[in-house]
Amino acid sequence: MSNSLLFGKFAAVLPAGGLGKRMGGAIPKQLMQLGGKPVYQYSLETFLNMEEIAEVVIAVPADWKDYFEKDIFSRLSPAFGTGYGNNLNKLRIVVGGKERWQSVQNGVNALTSGAEYVLVHDVARPFISEKIIRDVCETLVNQGSCLVAKPAIDTIKIASDGRVESTIDRNKVWLAQTPQAARIDLLKSLYTRIEKEPLNFTPTDEASILEFFGEPVYIVKGESANDKLTTPEDFEFFASRANQF
């Protein structure tokens, strides 16, 4: 499918509402400097600069919303050399929710562009590629809801109290990444159902909500460059790769 046929059909929601407790820093990990700019800026630039993406909503911690707004708009200065270009008119900043899925819900409900589909991407995965984003867009249009994932390469064990119980066939195991994507009207309808009948578990991603309600979810093959920044050890490794992006 021609990329020109996809322009304007997609919006992006970037949950940045977590406080990064496993990172152990004084500020949310999304705001920590990585290769000379904050973590969140990498994926924000990527999505804002893609013509396929009509709108971007970033969901941030309530106590840090003013900080995010000042940080983002201060980087309009040429001295920062940001890649936002003239695309900040596509950006909205909203307050996140208590849980990640609620931050995404807030972001989805804030969309106003008239886009048909939404891609949800964690800003803690700073090195997302335009190729993967386009693969997600095409899968959405041609097949349906999808997520980026990479195949497991290690042997996977199920264990309890330190004792191995079984081994999983790793050929069936995929490690979930983001973006995870669906039609906007579908996600909104599922959020409405959740409000009427609360879930008995806390969803950790959009795919788990779609799965719970019996919606098919397809896989778009991911890559290690799209791994998530979670621990201080991760940060050191990601910093060594930042100059490649």
C-alpha cells in the first residue's frame, strides 16, 4: 500500500506517566538525559516527524506536567537542535492515570484529529524506528489490531518458589514491545465496557485488553534496538547507543 494513502489515518499516544521507580532517580526516567537529550524526546521526535501520524498525545505524571510542558517548548530553541521541526502543532500533553492503561485511555480520549487508528508507544523505548511504525500502520489497515514483539531466543522456564516446574516451547513465545495499535473506536468501546464491568486484573498493555475481550491481535516483528529502558544498567547500555540515533 502506498504510504500516501496512509497519511493522516493514524494518531499516536505516548504514555510517559510512570515515575521510573526501578531506575531509582530523583526525576522520572523519561526526563533523564540520554545522549544529550531527555529520554522522551527520541520517540516524540520520531512520531511527530512522520507524515502518516496526524496527532501525538503524550500522557505525563500529574505532578510533572508543567515541567514537561516547559521542557518540550523550551527545546524549540535552535540551540537545542531538536527534530520537532514545525510539527509541535500536532502535539497535545495530558495527565496520565494511576495505571499505565489508564494513561493510555486518557490519551486516546484526548485525540481530536479524526484519525482512524492509534499507535501506543512507551517513551521508555527511545529507539523506535520509522520502519517498524510503518509496518504497524500497514498491519493495522490490512489485518487489524497488532503489537510489535520479538521472538524469544532463550529457553523459558516456569518456576515456583525457586523450583522449575516446566519448560515452555520458545517457538511460541514472543516478547511484547510497542507500538501496540488498534482502531480508535474499538479501544474506546472497550474502555466503556471496562467502566461498566471493571476488570479483575491490571492490564500491562493494550494487547492484554484486546485479548481479554476476544479481539484478535497480530504480531509485527520487532528488534532489540526497541527494547525498554528500565534499570540503571539499561541506562548505561542505552547511553552507549544514543549517538547512533
